[in-house]
Amino acid sequence: MRRARWLSLGFLTIFLFCSAARAEEIKFRADLAPGPGIGSSGKGTATAMLDTNTKTLTWTVDYSGLSGPATAAHIHGPADPGANAGIVVPFTGNLASPIKGSATLTDAQMAQLEAGKWYVNIHTEANKPGEIRGQLVRAS
């Protein structure tokens, strides 16, 4: 009987360890480009990592070719590709490329991000609603 308990406990420990290791970090990527009707040669890439244990999202956004300096940049959501939504994660501090930062997310926000419902948007004086944007999707 004791051996069965130890064996069960051993399998449970291995299962929990493997489950936690698998779900620890999820990578995301967005290719940033001008939206419809935006005349810009701006482009960029956003990479992000979600640690599901700590609920921490970290990001790096590299961009070039904007019509002027970035005046604001954020992650918006929830929205399907091409649709607009409110700001969920503002980027603070220096907005020069590369923009780096982190934020702690709620469970609902993590679910939206994992469902592909968030996008990165960089704004300029000439393009106040946003000059370049890209949907965050899981990266391999």
C-alpha cells in the first residue's frame, strides 16, 4: 500500500513539473506596417514573451522609417486584425526604437493575448491614430 502511494505521488510530481515547464513562456511576434490609407514607409517588428507563471509580458519593438518621432505607442485590444480597440498596455518612457518594457497582466488579458486579439500601434504627429501597427500572434 505504501509503495502504491509513493508511486502515485511520484507520477503526480512528474506530471505537475512537466505541466509547469511547458506552460512557462509563450513567444509572440507582430510585423508592423502602415494601415490602410496611411502614407508611410514605416515598418517594424514587435517581439514579446509571456511568462504564464508570473503573468509578466515583456516586449521589444524595433521600428524605422516613420514620418517623425513616435509620440505614443501601446498595445491595444481586444480586436481582430484590422479592427480598432482601446489601449490595454501603454508603453512608457523613451519611445525611440527599440522600445522595451514589461507589464503584469490579468488572466483575462492573458486569454485575449493568447487568442491573438492584441495589436501593437505606434503613433506619430502626422498619423495620430497610428502610423504602423501589427497583430501579436504566437511565434514559433
